[in-house]
Amino acid sequence: MLLIEKILNQLQNSAAKNLVSKAQKLVDDQCVLMTRLSDGFLMARVKDIQGQIYTIHSHLRQWDSKQYKCGCGQAMPCVHLIAGLISWLETHSQTSRKKVEPAFQYDWVTESSAHPVKTAWQSELSGDEDQGFRFSLTIEQDEEQWNMIDILVHLLESFDYQTLMAKDDNTIFQIINDKGKSLKVSWSRLKWLLQRIVDDKLKVAQSALRVKNEWQALQQFQNWSKQVQDQHNIWYSNQAWKKMTWLLSPESMSLEQCKPQSFQGELRPYQLEGVRWFRSIKNAGYGGILADDMGLGKTIQTLTYLLGLKEKGELNRPALIVVPTSLLANWQYECQQYTPKLGCQLFHGRQKNHSNWETVDIIVTSYGMVQRHRQLFWDYHFSHLILDEAQLIKNFQSQKTQVLKKMQADSRFCLSGTPMENHLGELWSLIDFAVPNLLGSRTYFRKNFQIPIETEARDDVKTSLLARIRPFMLRRTKKQVIDNLPEKTTIIQKVTLEGEQAELYESVRCVLAEKVQTALAESGLVQSRWVVLDSLLKLRQICCDPRLLPASWQNQTQLGSAKLEILMEMLESLMAEGRSVLIFSQFTKMLHLIEQELNLRNYPFQTLTGKTQRREVLVERFQKGEVPIFLLSLKAGGLGLNLTRADTVIHYEPWWNPAVTAQATDRIYRIGQEQPVFEYHLITSGSIEESMLELQKKKFKLFDETVSASGQMNIQWTEDDIMKFFAPI
């Protein structure tokens, strides 16, 4: 603090004196969006009078050697840096207001003549991520300042908590200090605040509440301030109030303001709401997760948001968008189609020019390129870092996730229709990327949220988690926002194993069941994981087609596949009806076996797997109706493709994660689909596949409850759960 005061004094007595007064005006106008000081290094974000936002970095201990930098490029020190210095000093200076020691007497008054205080309550939030955040609450009456935090703590120390809670809400609480002056407050108001200290286990130090995380501080700040008084009669610290306004009242910006003038096309109201959410989060200085259902236009909403920033002159550096390789062409196409005023450049393959990045608005690259050229990306500071299909960073320990977390950007956003596929730890990984520290460390989150919710079914903890993440994650489902989407019919097509295929399943099942039981008994569940998974895989392969098994497990005779026969019967009817069909399988070899059968019947088809080049050509052919059957591997074809020409999707076998299956179906069940959709799941009766359906229901339940609502959840596997997969047909 002394160092900043010294620097400002030097500036005040130098040729930069006029800049100091201009900087003070920026501070007074709430143009300083963020300041952070750590070990002598100051970082700030300041908006000028035109609305342009600049990021400032300065090594204060090396001030004389001019170790400072601002995005404005002006000669330093500039007005933005000085505004950052002034703002930090004002926020962290000791208040000059008179303090009252916590030596009080109390009385509960019931006479009608006792009127509670009506002067303004003062609520203030200050601090930073390094030192923590300080929430204070005071009342000033007759030139006497009353620190309500001290009073509440003193009450807890002086009285039994249950006795305090039993007091009548209509009672007037009278406080008398050591000077004989009194203050009368409605007990119902103080009672609520007292409950918050106890129930939320808040820490109190130096006459204020202390909170480590900024968003927790803002939430607490808002809750307490609302309870104390109407907002117009509360005094707020400028920066805290600004952040809270943007985060909690995004509707203050009209939807009409969210559509850029140069956008080419139509935007649905919910998409404009998504753009408004983007701007609210960004203006508050945070990041977030757009978790809309697949097919609702996350790409369009993102491009519209960035175009709006450009039109307002707020896109001062390029935004980096990281996507799966299969979606590179789609992002480039949609940018050219809907937001042609955005300069979009691919960084992939032979197109790896980075010398002109300062001249473009958007750089689109793949996850693989970021890992391969990590140092190049680490050295650049982007305006935005946006991850499409962000569930790909669900493993917080993966190299991919770690590389992305080290990148520099003013704002970070995740786009994912499935931010959590298996467990809450995956949701933590995405949120920790977009809003670092919102949910604490991985260890803290697991102890305080994941285990209580997943293992103990704690509804109160789940409610707390939802409240914390709600402003930072926007999710809408198709049912919520699209009235005219055609009907979708889901059909479970049962398949019965017969003859030699059924005998093979039973013989292999008996061998594997004994093998798994032995492994579990000798090594336990964790150490037996790979034995279990390999055994389950073999049973699944037999259900699909015995030819998928390794040669050493196959019967000497060439066995047929009941499921493949059913599929061909279905296709005969579907082709006669003129349908367009997608067929998904996890097994690439299974797709090849299906190809053989289609060739025998002279059905036109095409296939897309992870090795397919120029996928957009196949998509275009299918969308034009040139081929009626499209075979796709679940992994390669389940992301990012728009295949609304199809009206039928067939899942040849179930997959463990229902979200992946849903993503695949949403290649056709999305905006632009005008025909009724039929979704078939081929399930072998009495087999492991039926057990997988039960597991899918549990996983869907976990996702819906965590992201959308409340309820019970428990998806922990036990040895008994595993052995159910090996039940006889």
C-alpha cells in the first residue's frame, strides 16, 4: 500500500498530473473492472470512455525501470494504469470512520412506542483473491457508527443460540453501547443475519466476515444486503455492486441490444438470451459454461456474442476457439454464413500462420494443435479462450486439460451439452477451467460436495452446489425452448439370441463370471478394474456379432448374428418407405460387417469413422439425399454434425454413457428437423445390454439432478452390481 501511495505521489508531482485527475474520473465512473496485487505485481482491467477494455500489468517494485505494460499501447504510465493504482488503493485503504468497541448491553422492547432505526444500512465488500474478501455491515445514527457484525458475534457469545432463535420476530431489539447511546432494530432482521453466520459457518475477523472465494463473497453480499434493506437504501462498494448487477440481473440488457447489426440470419429469443448471458458473465469479469442441449445453436450464440463485441469495439484481441478436429470446417462455415464481418482464421494442418493473429478476430484450432504447439499458445494473450465440446477436458489430470489451463485469456468459456457425463468430478474440471477457484480445489470439492452428494445423497449439499454454479452455467433443453420441434419416438427393439449364438454367450459368460469373481475376491474392486471391463466387453461383442470376439474366443463354426439379421429386416422396410437412416456403432469392425450385408443387398451407403478425411463432403452428400444410409462410429459421428436429412437413427448397441448416445441422436433431432424422428435401440434380451440400460438411467438421473433439479442420487458400483452383468440369459 505504501509503495502505491509513493508512486501516486510521484505522478501527482510530475508531468503526469493531468492523467491522475483523468484516472480518478475513470475510478469514480466505475470503469476499473478488476484489480489484483500479488508480490508487487499489479494486474488490472480498465474500460475507457469509449467502452474499450484494456489489461494492465505492472511490476511495482521495478517502477523506475518502467516494468509496466498496457493494451492501449500508449506511452507509459498511461491513464489506465494510474486508474488501476488509484482503485486498488481506495479499495484497500483503512476506513477513516470511527469504530465502536464491542461492549454492549441488550434489551428486547415490546412497547408500541419503540420504533426501529430507519437510517440506511451500509454494506461493503472489499479485498482480493490473495488476501480474501471482507464483508462489513454497519449502521450510522446520530454520528455514531454501529458495527453490526461485532454486535451479532457478541450476541452469540452472550446468549444460547436456541434462546435467540426462539425470540418473537415482532420484538424490537435495543442495543446500548458503553457511551449510553442506544440503537433499536427489528429483531426479525437481525435474527436472519444471525442464522446466516451459524448455518453458513462464516468466519469472522476484525469486525467483518471473511470469505476466501470471490463469488461466495458476492453471493453472501447480495443475500445479506437484500435482507437488511431495500437496495436503494444500501451503500455498496462500487466494484462489488457492479459485478453483482451484471451477474444477477442480466435482464437489464434488452434482447434487442444483443443482436449485432451485421448478423446474417435470424436468432431465436432463447439464443439472444444466451448472448446476453455471455455479455453479463464477461462484463462481471468471469467465465462460464454454455450447457444447452445439443442442437440448440451453441456455435451461433458464441459467434453472435463475439460479433457484438467487435461492433462495440470491445474485441481488442483475437478469441481462440478450440474444437474437435471434426468440427473445424463447421465453425469456419457458420462464421462465414452468419457472422462474415468476423475475421476467422484456421490454425490446422498446413494453415498454421500465426504472424497475422493481431489482424483477425477469431482463431479456430483443434485440441491436438494446442497440445502440439503449446508454447506458441502459452506465449499469446487472447481476449477469449472458448472450448467447444468441452467435456473433452473432463479429466483434470490429463495433459490436454493442463495445457489449456496454462493459457492466457481475459475470459474463458466452455461449450458442452454434457458438462458431466459420469460423475461430479468432471463438472468440477470444466468449472475450474472457466471460473478458477469457484468450487475450491479438487480435494476440497470432493470432500465437501462430490462425496456428500453421490455417496450420502445430501440434498442440502446439492442445493448449495446448484446455488454456487447457477450464474455461471446456462442450460436450456429442447423441450424448454422449442415449441415446434417434431415428435421423437424412442423404440427399444428387443433381440433374442438363439441356437449357437446363445450357447456361445452362455459358455463365455460362465467362464468370465468365474474369472471376475476370483479377481474381486483376491484383489478387490479397484485392482480388478481391467479384468472386469475386458470381460464385459467380450459379452457385448457376442451380443453384436460373435465375429467381433478375438480369434481365440470364437467358436470354430462361423456363427450368425441375430442382431444383424434384425437390422437388415428393419432396413428392408425403411428403404421401402424412403427413409434416411443413421446407424451408430461403437465398434468400427461392426460397421464393416454391416457394410458387407448392405453390399449384398445393393443398398447405397457411406461410412464415417475416426479415419475418414473430408467429413464435410460426406455430410453434404447425405444432406442432399444422394445416399439413404449413413454408417457412423459413435465416437467420430456423435459430435458436431448436422444431419437433419435423416428421420431415423439406429443405435446398434448400447453404450455405458447415455449422454454420448443422446449426442449421436441429436445429429438429427435439432433445429432444422421438420420430420418426425424415430430412434431405435437394439437390445439383446436378458443379456448384459439390458443391465446397461439400467445403469444408463442412473447416469441420466445424476446429470439431470445436478445440472437442473434436485433429488436422490447414488451411482457407486459395488461387487454385487458388477456381478449382475454376468447373470444368465
